[in-house]
Amino acid sequence: MGKKNCLVGLLLILILFPACKSAGIEELNGTMMQFFEWHLENDGDHWNRLGEEADSLSESGITAVWIPPAYKGNSQSDVGYGAYDLYDLGEFNQKGTTRTKYGTKQELHSAISELKSEGIQVYGDVVMNHKMGADFKETVSAVQVDPDNRWQDISGTYEIDAWTGFDFSGRHKVYSDFKWRWFHFNGTDWDARNEETHIFRFTHTNWNWEVDGEKGNYDYLLGSNIDFSHPEVQEELKTWGQWFTEELELDGYRLDAVKHIPFWYISEWVDFQRSESDDELFVAGEYWKNDLGSLEHYLNEMDWEMSLFDVPLNYNFYQASNEGQSYDMRNLLSGTLVESHPMHAVTFVDNHDTQPGESLESWVDDWFKPHAYATILTREGGYPSVFYGDYYGISNDNISPKKDMIDKMLNARQNFAYGPQHNYFDHRDIVGWTREGRTSVPNSGLAAIMSNGPGGSKWMYVGRQHSGEIWTDLMGNSSAGVTINEEGWGEFHTDGGSVSIYVNQ
């Protein structure tokens, strides 16, 4: 794909809001799945499971899969965010293991081949803010900084022993001979000499600029923090990204922790990968902040050529599920990215960080999961992401699978959720929306209605073209059919605390 000045019109739309094409139909709605959760068993069989599920995922309406970080972490059990060697995809004996938590490189290639054969795109998880599990310590001059104001030094300069030496001797310079040293980093949180934990800034450089302003400067997150001002670092990570993309035939990326990485570098990195690829590369960044203004600022810095995960929407779902009937459902989309910039929003209900016990826990209660998934899967705005932990369950937290419920909504998205949308956010307990359908998708159109209170009904418009049709609830929650009148209206019912999605079946 070309450079920025080529990303115009329909091409830009397809990059930011992927869809799936099928014979005889213009475009089917795109839906990604995050195919992992934090507590997957460390059995090395995850890539095999992914390959085995490819056909089923395609049949359900999944058009893209976001895979977990595929490279060697600081231990075999590492989820992938404690990144050690980005070039080791489960191929070399390093950190006491050849495979990663998810399996071997060969098994990963096989799984991707199965996905591609089913027409499913693959998005790689890119972790390049930090490194962990160094091979050896180095002496570095450093100062302690205030954890709540990283610009403020709270000690004098002194020498520490930092884990910053990365040789990757188990890989024997295959794919890259780059070795990471102390001068490629600008901070850490552990002094091995004095066995003390602080946030240390290395005095030979400074924090990266143009990052999120929380804590004064939110460059440092964890581990050995990469210094993107170093020219060698800039080139190495671009080169690695090109290799990673080609090696796995990626269709795009989920970029981890982008608010901690210089905005200018992410823009350069994405532009470089797109310029070197023959394919359209979808890019979604994780900017974890419950503030629409911050997300808009970041997208503006990226020239609006990527998407972000809609964190404010997740928090709205979380609040609604906690407050129950006292929550005003008219506010469900207020302050969200999908409400203001639907073409740049990746909508989701939960993910690996929000699940119980994790660092960003904002878990949506089970009773509200149908409401949340109906919102992201049947509305016209946003690119929805289905969470593995919701779909298959999380045994570690005794969370049961919701596959049957989500599959019904994926059916609604794949076959019915098309055409102009009409919103009915006019009642604090009962809200709904309709889609008029599209002539190129036979029988398409739907009416979604939900309640966090005692339930009830709402007249909603679905289009005159549906006059005389009888619509039924594909969720099976409401048994009565709805006859669309000659003006294109129907009275749709929902039970208390429930969701119904009516279609012409």
C-alpha cells in the first residue's frame, strides 16, 4: 500500500473499517476476535486450538483474529507482554524453552494458514514499549524520579546495576544481529546492586517526549524502557516490524501501550510498514484512557489513519452493569469514540486487561453482557472485537462461556445488521435502534431493543419496504412476532433486564 497521500477515499475507509466480501454481496460486516485471555493454560497448544477453530470462527461470522504476542517472553508462561526476543516466535531455545506459552513457530504458521484458508485476516500484537528478561546486568548512571511526577528527580545521580543487556545467544544472530545495551534504554524500575525498586531515569538521556501527560510524563511503564530517541532503536524496530509482517503474512496490528510510546514514532513506524507492504494493513492502537479528548488528540497526531480501542465505551458498559436499573441507558454511548468517530473506533466489551484480577479490571457483569454485545455487534458504527474469555469462558475465574448468545448476535451482524440506522435512546430504562437493511443482502434489517429495568415496548421504524413482514426475536427472549405496519413501524417488546433482536426470518 502506498504512502499517506494515497490513503484517500474508499481505500482509507477499508483500512480503518475492514469488511468481508462475498460473492454476490457488496460487503459483509467485519468482526474481529481477540483469540486469547490472560489465564490460558501454559500447555503450548493454543496455536493448534486456533487452527482447529478456523472453520467454526468463519462460519460464525468472524472475519479477523487478533492473536496474542507471538514472540518469546521472559519465561515460558509469559502472556507475551514481558517481551524478550521479538524475533523468536517459538523457534529457539531461550529462557528455558523453545516454544512460547502458545506453541511453536511451526504451529503458529499452521494456524495462520488455516485462518487464511477460511478468509480470516490475522492481526499481530505489537509490544515495543519495553523489554524484559535481559541476559545480563550493566552499570548505568541514574536518578530516582517521583512516581507521580516523572519529571521530578528525587535523588542525586548514582550508579545502579540494571538488567539492560540483551544478546539473544540462543538465536545465534538469525534474522538480526542487533544487541540491546544500556544506551538503548532510558529507564528501569529495579536496581540489582542495592536490590531496590524505584522508577529510575538514566542520566545519559531523558524521557521520550510526546507521550501521554499522566504522571507528568507517562513514558515509563515497566521493565527496561526503550529510548525511541536513539537512531539505532528507531531503525531496528522498523526492520523488525517488516520482518514480523512478512513472516506471519499479517493483515494488520494491535499496537500495545501506545500512550507510552512517542506519538511521532508510532506514526513513522506505521507509515514505514504500510509503505513496505503490498497489502492494506489495519492498525488499532491501545490508548488506555477513559477520556475522549485524549483519544481524539492521539488520532489527530496520527493524521486519523489508524483506529483506537474505545476505552470510554468499555467503562460505560462497566458502569451500567454495576449500577443496574439506576443507570440511565440514554447515556450508554455518551463520551465514546464510536459515538463521535465511528470509523476509528474498535468497540469491545472486555479484554485480557479488564478481566477479573488484572491491572485494568473493568469487567462487565454477566447480566449486562448481552446488552453490551448487542450494542457493538448490531449497530452501524465501530469495528467490534469479540473477547475469547467471553466466547469460550475463563476457567480460572469460573466464568462460563457465552458462545451461544454471542453466536446469535454474530448471526444478526453477518446477515441482518445493514442499512440506515434509527436510534431510540429516549427512555432511561429502555433503548433501541433499527437497521433498514440493504437490497444486496436479502431479508436484511433488524430492530434491537434492551432494558435494564422491568421491560416494556417501543414503537420503532424499520422502513416501508418491510411492510407486512412478521419479525421475530432471534435471541429467543420474546416469543411474540411483530407485524410491520404499512408505514414501516412496529411495536417491539423486551423483557426486564433483557435484550431482543427482531429480524425477518
